[in-house]
Amino acid sequence: MRTAYLVLFVTILHFSCFAQNRELLYNFTAIPQSSLVNPGADVSYKFYFGFPVLSGISVNAGSSSFSAYDLFADNGVDFNDKVRNAINTSSRNDKVVANQQLELFSGGFRIGGRESRSYISFGLYQEFDFFMYVPKDMALLALDGNKNYIGRSFDLSDLSVKAEVLSVFHVGFHKKVNDKFVYGGRAKIYSSGANATSTKNSGYIYTGQNAGTPNLYTQIISSDLELKTSGISTFTKDEYEGNIAKDISHNTFFNGSLGLGFDAGFTYYIKDNLQLTASIIDVGFIKQSKDIETLTYKGTYQYEGVNPDFMNSDDPENVFDEFDKAIPRDTLYNKYTTWRPVKFYSSIQYSFGEARSDDECNCLGKVDKYYKNAVGVQVFAMTTPRAPIGAFTAFYRRNIFRKLDLKATYTFDSFSNKNIGLGLAGTLGKVNMYLLVNNILEFKDVTKANSAAFQFGINFIFQDPKD
Amino acid sequence: MDLIYSRIFKIFFLVFFLSSCSSDLDFDQTKNLKLEPAFVANLAYFDVKANDLIVDDEIQVLAGVGGFDVFKDKFFNDHLRKAELDFEIENTIARAFAVRFLLLNANDEVLQTISFAVPAYNGTSNIIKYPTEVFENQRLELLKQTVKIGTVVVMGSGQPLDQNSSGSLKLRSGATAYIVIE
């Protein structure tokens, strides 16, 4: 009961969270950070570096069933009714997600000679991930109790949540083999400051009423619950007197649980103006090993009620003792491995509206040709504790000026079927800036949006001077 | 050209920030969160066969005690606002009974007694559902001190039972706990 109540409360507290699809950044090659979502993106530079801390800021949150407005609107409706509505309109497969990334530093440079088209890039970013399915059955139990649900089994596997704060140091390589093909890969070292994972739960709470049985109710709790934590248990102790935020950030960068992973991707020009790309991101794991603690409640308990013992007067059994014996709370200290959510992207893009560089006269006779427009589609998929989630995006990219690009996207996913995003990336001299915002239709009232994403950054890019 | 770029960026930023509105949200509402679940659970049960009640005496008394420590849980104790107890007795023995249900505290003192009259079996269905016992306010406070439940079965007058006496006396009971959390 208490657990169910806590779960409900955590649902509300964590409402402000988001998904991980970066449909605007993907293949937006005017932005060096696009190689973070496809290490084989066709990005070129002599060298670049990100403005420290401001090169890549992204926050992204979503809830597939209810919005902040649904819960917190200042409209006179009783909060409890709003909670009830939010729970009733949710299903166990609705999710509440959040992702935030902050790039601390990043850079890249070309290796080899002037004609080389091989590049190394590197960086360090901090990431926060939260993913939870709406624990519908437990929320119902907390809201209503079991009285009106005789015969129903409340499914404990509805409880599925994970959260992590980590830092990622990465080094990538990409090479434009020829005019048709670019490939790239990125190695990552993860350092997880805090992790909580409770995704492999099962069991049920059942109350039935059957004639002919010795009890009024048939009551069974079958529980296989497990919460694994790393980097958190210190803070839950009474004697802890530090600053949690400070300690977590220290652990994230200097004393985290370590892991390894990689990204890979390519760009292939089927024709001059027809391009295919694909990437797979965050194939990796973290060996959770610092300050680990696993709590389990495993067992089955059938509650019969009190049976007065007419035959002898020994000390009677007690309900709580029986329950604790049947479903004991165990604390384990085993290391565990978590897998990063793997992301997959792919796109096909058709370009049109051929243009030539309008820079000064190119005396060497090299024709700098490009396309002013591109249209295409992208797909995105990500692993989750249950079935993978996906998104489908149609996009249009327009080159407004030679170094100013606009990308518009229309995305269809489980959070929204009318998510329109707009992105702008431009280079002024050596300064490259970008701003990407999705779900702009909901900007007229952002509190009603089921998801929102925002990315922003500043880089310095150096190209070879024109010969 | 640079000027145009910077204007475009400025406009884009302004459009983004100025056009985005948000309704007033009131996060203080979470303080109004009030959960009022109602839980049902078994309370007590027994099933006594007629031939377990064979005695020479005219009046047979069976007494037993069972542990009932749910109120040890502080959270449950603090948030329980009302409780209802429901009893159902089925008698298929050709004798009448009186069943007494005793709520006992840690010192075995009786806090409450609930009595049920059970008519003798006469060949037709003999299941009695007794009126719901409601515990609120002071009566609820007594209930919360309960740590044991005692049961006393007293046989009414009539023909003595023997080895061949058939039937049984069954009790089934449940509790409904009304919780308020705010």
C-alpha cells in the first residue's frame, strides 16, 4: 500500500520528462553535433570546437497519455479528480520519459593531409535519462483499494522504471571514402553516477470471492519485485549529511560505475541527389559497481484470516510475521549490468534545386555545387524495458543562404501525431549556432503538450580557406 | 550578409520565445492529494464439525484465540478512518448456537464483544449474513487496540450430539478498511 502510494507520487513528481528521438539534429550536417546521432554523417571541417558548456544543450520530455496541464492546470478542478482522470486515461504501456544532455566540451579535426577526408572528433557530455511505464494497476490500487475490484488481479509487472545520471566521454572517427560513401564509428566510455533500475518485476495481488471456500475472500499476493540501485544507497541512510546533487555530480564524473559502448553509421549517395543514411547509437553497457544495493520482495502469500485455535492455546500466529516470512525483504549487494537504450536511425533524402556557390569567382575552375532543397523521411527506434518504441519523420530542409539552413520535420510517434519541429543552423564567420525546437504547434500552450524537445548550441568551425 | 544572418537568428529566437505561452500551472495542488482507497480482507474463519462438539454436559463451550496484529503497522493505524466487519455463519447442525466474537488487547482484556445468535438447522438452507458492524470514532479507537481475536461458541439446549450427528458450524468473516491519506 505504502509502496503503491509512493509510486503514484513519483509518477507525478517525474512528470516533466521526455523522449530521445533527435529527429531535427539527425543528418542536419550543418551542425557538427549531428555526428553524435550518426557518426557516419557527411560533416566536414578543418577543425571545430564547441563553446564550452554551450555547444550542446538538449532537454526532451514526454508523456504519452497526459500532459502537465491535465494534472496541474489552475482551473478549479479538484486535483484528485485530475489524478484519477490521468490514471483512467492511461494504459500500462503509456510512458513518461525524460532525457537531458549537456555537452561540456567537444571538438574535432581532420587528420591526414589537406586532401584527406578523415576526421577525429571527441567530447564529454553529461546525460540524464528517466523512463517509466505508467504503473496503472498499482495506481488504481492506491486510488481505490481492492474493494471494488473483487475477482481482478493487479499486475505487479506494471511497475517498470529506470533512471540514470551519467557522463560519456567519446572519441569518434569518420571517413569520406569517396564522393558516394561516408562511414564512421564512435567509442564511448560511460561513467554512471547514479542508477536505479526496476524493470524486471512480476507478480500479482488478487482478491476473489468463491462460494464453498472456508474464507470470505481468496487473497493472494505473489511478488517478484526487485529494485537495483547504484550510487544511491548512501543518500538513503539516516546518517548521510552531504549535498546529494553535488555528490551525484562528483560521482558522475570522477567516481562512477564504468561502462563501454559504441556508435556506428554511414551515409551513402545512391545518386548525386539521393542519399541514404543509417546509424546505431549507444550499443553499450555499464557495469554497476559503486555503492550498489538491490532490494527484493520475493514470495507468495495467501491471506486466510484468523483461525481461532479451539484445540490448544499456544501463542497464535501473527499476520505480519507470516507475511514477512512469506515475502521477505532482502537486501543484496551484487554488481549488475545495465544496457544503454540502443537507438537506431535511418533516413532517405532527395535533394533538388541545384545551385552554385555565390562566393567570389572561383579561379581554379572547381565548381562548388550544392542543392538548395531536400526532402525525405527518417525512422527512429529505441529499445525500452518492453517493446521498442519508434517514430516516423518526414522532413524538408532548405538552404536559405549558403551557410544558413532550415529544417522542418513532421513526426508521428506514440507521444503525438502532429509533432512539427523547426531547426535553424547557421555559420557567421567561424561561429556556428543552432536552435532546434519540436512540437511547435503546442507552443501556443506548452503545458498542454505531451512532449517537448529543445536543443541549442554554439560551435567554432574552421574550414580551409579557399585557394 | 552577416547582418541578415544575425537578424534571421534573432527573429527565430524571438518567435520561439515570444510565441510560446503556457497556461498557469499550480503545483501546490499536490498538497490537496487525498487518497481514499477501501481495502477488503479476510478477518476470521472456522469450521467445526458436529462430532467435535460431543460432550456430556448440557452446555458445551468452545473457545479459541487467534493473533491479529495488523494495527501494529503505524501507517495503517494512522490512516484508517473507518472499518466495517461482516460475518456470515452457516449452521448445518440440528442445534442452535450463540457465537461471540471478542476483540482483545495486549493484556487479554476484552475491548468489544460482538454476539451472534445462530438458529438450529432444520433441513433448509441456514446461512445467515449478519448486519455489518461499523467501527468509527471511539469504537474505531478500541478496534485499533486489538491484538488478538477470541471466539466463543456456546451450544444452545437440545438433544445431545453423538458420533452420528451430522453437519458443521462455519464462520466466514471479512473486514473493509477505509483509508484516508492526505
